[in-house]
Amino acid sequence: MSWLTEYVRPKIRGLLKREVPDNLWTNCESCEQMILVKDLRRAMNVCPHCGHHMRATVQQRLEWTFDNGEFTRIELPKAPVDPLSFRDRKRYTDRLKDERAKSQLEESMAVAHGRIGGHDAVVAVMAFEFIAGTMGAALGEAFLAAARLAILQQAPLIVFTASGGARMQEGMLSLMQMPRTTIAVEMLREAKLPYIVVMTNPTTGGVSASFAMLGDIQIAEPNALIGFAGQRVIEDTVREKLPEGFQRAEYLLDHGMLDMVVARPELPAILGTLIGQLNHAHITPPAA
């Protein structure tokens, strides 16, 4: 055998067999175009081909929203674990353990404070990566903690919603969070503090029927699904074909349910401007 077959050929085969890392590329959920993961991250998880807004983690939301990505997370109050001793395919306690290990989160909402556009702000972010962002007792406690922190700091509260609705494993206790979060919003109103809601895909169920629709300013990301029940359920109930795009952000904007639809890269600047304007509006002029 010559040195070509003994040495050069194995080297060439080794180069050809070198595998491409699995996490180098991804596909857009909408247009199915391939995207370099590093390019997608740089674009805030917005497809450079079609503009589709992919889901974002809690950590990403916080880093994108606060000035220079700097913020302080707060420890949230504990809520009763598995008050109904619920079990479906697995025990609820086991499901919670699995979700916490997978997401590195304690629950479906995280709260942080920092500065946005140079203004103090408190931000609560729903975690769709934690049991589809479902609303349970822990989320109610987190929302109340966020409102109390905003009042303590005399700062606006901004909430990013992303939820599949109520958490069935907590039954009626999950539905009780609707009035609890509404009371928290009223606390902000009494303190004359701005409350801004940013609805992302999807915002559904009890979340859309409570604190998600009570903002002083209602914002949504493009094409976000927003509604209470699913379109098929509504069509079966009213026995009518619903308009195309029903329950999407643009449709709700056209029908007065939203104040604006804002692309993700523009959100931090928009939020900073709104906070400045609302803070000024809430300042009480000195007595004559």
C-alpha cells in the first residue's frame, strides 16, 4: 500500500465524517426556513425571513427588557404545593419537580426590578416553559408580590403574559387567582402607578380574562394568539364561522382591544417612552 491509502485517505475520511453540532441550526416554526441559532438569538428570536416571533424564555425577556440586561430577581412567596393531592398520568408533586429541573424555574412567573429607558420599573414575566405558563396559586402570589414591590418602589409594573390558562391540577384554587390578581391591579391604580401589559403568544384562558386585559396600556407582539376559549369551541357555541385572523393581535388592535402591536426589537424603547410619559402624567402638581 502507498502512503496515499495508508495515511492521506483516512485523514480525508475523518474530515468528511466530522458531524455538525445539532444546536447550530434551527427551523422557523412559521416559514420553516433554516436559521443559524446565533443569528436567531441576535434577532431576539424573531425569524429574519418572515418576522415570526418565536417563544422566549424568562431569562431572555428580562435581559432584552432592562437597560444593559441588568436586573435583580426577587424571591417569591411560597404557595401550598399540591393542595388537592392531584394525580393524572403522574403525581402533581412529581410533575412540579420535573418542570423545575427542566426549566430551572420555581414557578410560571418570575419578578425582577431594574431600569427601562432610564426609569425604575418592576417586571413580571410569565414562563410558558413551565407547564405552559398555567396559572396556579404560586402565580397569584408572584403577581401580588410584583404589585407590592412596584408600590414600595413607586415604580410602574410591566407584565409579559404567555399562558395556556388555568392549571387544572389546582382546580378551583387556580380560578381564585383571577380575582386575586385583579385586586393587585386595583392596588396599583390606588397608588397611581402605571400598569403595562405586553401580551405574547399565546395569552389565553383565565389569564386573558383577568390581569392581562386590565392594563393602562395594552401591547401585544405581532400575530400573538390572544383569547379566552379556542376558536373551534367558540364556533361550535355560536354556530358561526369566525373571521380569519380572529384572536390574533392585529385583529384585536383593529377592534379596539389593544393599544398597539409592537415588534420585539422595538419593545424596550417603546416601554421606556411609555413609562416616562405615564410617570409624568401621574405626578401630582404641588399645591398653590
